Amino acid sequence: MAENIETRLYFVVGDFSATAIVGAVAGVATALLIGAQWNMLLGMIVGMVIGMGLSLVLGITCFYLLFGAMEVMVPTMLSGMLAGMLVGMAEPMGNEVTASQGAGIGALIGVGVFVATYVANAVIVRREKSWTR
């Protein structure tokens, strides 16, 4: 029986590390750029753009060739976007976020996105199999 891509250890570790790395890098970049004097909405939007841009750049240069573009693009874009938005909103709300804290927050968001993506995929595959019977 052939193994699915989402269950091979190489791809699981690759997806996990890609989402965590992109989230951490987006968190660091956003923490370094956005300060307490920013508007919260503007910080969130700029953080989202930073996270999406960094996930695209990191994906093209590091992850897409190793783990597959379509399999990695959605989780890395989501983790970069969410990490940038959360860190970008935190500083203007009065929560001082250092670069290392931004990295930790971003990495945790990346891990959360990884788990959510794999759970959603399992639910979708299960539903699809039940419909085809």
C-alpha cells in the first residue's frame, strides 16, 4: 500500500519546520519594524503583508523545492500572515514585544497552523472517503 505524502516523516518534518520557521521570521521582522506609536489596525495590516511577503520569499528560496510548492504554500502563508498580524497588533496595544518574543510567538503560531492544517486535511479526507462509498 502506497504511503501518502502527508504521512511520510520527511514531509511531516518539512511542513512542521517550514511553518515554524516562517512564523518565527515573520514575528521577528514585525517586532523589529512596528513600534508602540503605530496605530493598531495599521500595525496588523503591515504585519500581515510582511508575513505573507516573507513566507513567499522563504518558500521560493528554501521550502518549495524540497517539500512541494502546493503542500507548503498554504500553511506557510497562513503562519506568516497570522504571526505578522498578532505581533503587529501587540506592540501598539501596549505589549512590548522583543525580537526573541516575536520569534517565539511566530513559531508557536506556525506549530498551531501545522496542527490545524493536518487536522483539517484528515477531516476532509475522511469525509471524501465516506462520500465515495
